[in-house]
Amino acid sequence: MRTWFITGGTPGGFGMAYAESALELGDNVVLTARRPHLLDDWAARHGDRVLVHPLDVTDAQQVHEAVGAAEERFGGIDVLVNNAGRGWYGSVEGTPDSDVRASFELNFFSVTQTLRAVLPGMRKRGNGWIINMSSVAGLRSVPGFGYYSAAKYAIEGLSDALRHEVAPFGIKVLAVEPGAFRTHAYASFADEAVNETVDAYLPLIQSVRSTMIEQDGQQPGDPHRGVRAVLDAMNSATPPRRIVLGADGYEAVQGQLTDMAAELRAFEAASRSADFPQDR
């Protein structure tokens, strides 16, 4: 029996999908959320196998308190799912500095805080899984979501380095890149005013906002099916380093990588010309 520690436990999102899948496997679950009272009814149905704990992942002290509570309750954390996050839209030039910093605090720095709180226990036991929820936007940047994409690109780089660093301790790392999934990720956009400071980009940003609002509740991806794909990847003989979720995400990433490979080949001579001449 494993214990899962999952951030971002919003009902209807990936966090809840992970929690329910873990419970179906017979595992224990620590599900964290900024508004834990929303999970009261759900937690009551599962008794002692579930611990719901309040957590603002941008607060380092709360992170350590939640991890400590999980370890005290269940003896250790076997699977960490870094799921908490959200998108901010805006142009690279015109996004307010406060939004830029808030985006990175939530989408990147909170992940590093949680990792560093959980890893000592995993290293001591000599096993564990780290699941970092990235995004297709972490492999293909999206106009109007430049800072969200940048934070997810950072998660990709972090995951690649971490994977090698913790492998000697029996810990595995998987980056997960969902496309458009039917969660509540876009639900608040209709109630939020556009916070763009450069008028020249307003048509782009208004278009991005309208598209997100129109897609809310219509996204093709099913979070529960997505989590099952992640579990299958974790249980495969040779687990992948990353897995893209959703047909739309797969097509987007495949196109991105195809274009990158073609461009790399097209400029191969220029790339190789930058070295010192070989001694003869």
C-alpha cells in the first residue's frame, strides 16, 4: 500500500482524479487544497484512508507542515503529484510584474518547495515517484500565455535534471503534459477582467480570453482517463520520462518536434561552424 501526496485538490480537476485512482488501487491519499472544506463530503466517504490538509503551496511553512502531517499519519510519502497551478494570460510585454511573479511562485517555485520537503523521506526509504504536472505549453509556447509557458518550460528542465539526480536513490520522475482537459481551469476567466497594460496587445489577449471561456466545459480531455494513462506509464517495464495527454496535445507536440528537427537539420552547417577548427 502506497501513500500519495497530491497538491491542487480542486473538485473536478486532475488532483481529484489522481486521488480517486489511487484509492481504487487500495492506496492512501493526502489531498491538499487552499479551500479544504470543499472536500469534506468526499473525504468522509473514504474514512482513514484519506487525509485532507489545507495548503497554499506558495507558503513554504504550510508546505512543510502538510508534508509533516502526511508522514505522521501514514509513515511516509511514496508518490508526490505536483498538480497545483493555474494560468495567467497576458502579453510578454504587457503582463503586470505582479502577475509574472505570482505565476512563477505558483507554477514553478511551489513545485521546488514541495519537492525539497518530500525528497528527504523518499531518499531515506530508497524509493518513490515524483509526478510533475507540466503542460503541452511547456513543450510548445502559447501566445498570450508566455509566462505560463515559461514556468512550464522550467518544470520540464527541472524534471530532466531531477530525474538523473534522484535515480541512484530509487526515485523515478515523470513529467506529464496535458492538452485541453475538462477541468475547472478556465472557469474563472469569465469573471476576471483583462489585466493587460499595453493596448497594442489587447486584440490578441481578448481573443485568447474569449477562446478560453468558449472552451470551458467543452475540452476534449477526460481527467480520469488521463490519470489512467499516467498510471499505465508508471507501471510500464520502462517508464517514460514524460507523457503527453490528449489527442490535441499529441498533435501539437508532434508538430512542434517535427518543426524543430527540420530547423535543426537545415542549420546544421551553421551550428557545426561555430567550433574551433579541428587540429590537423
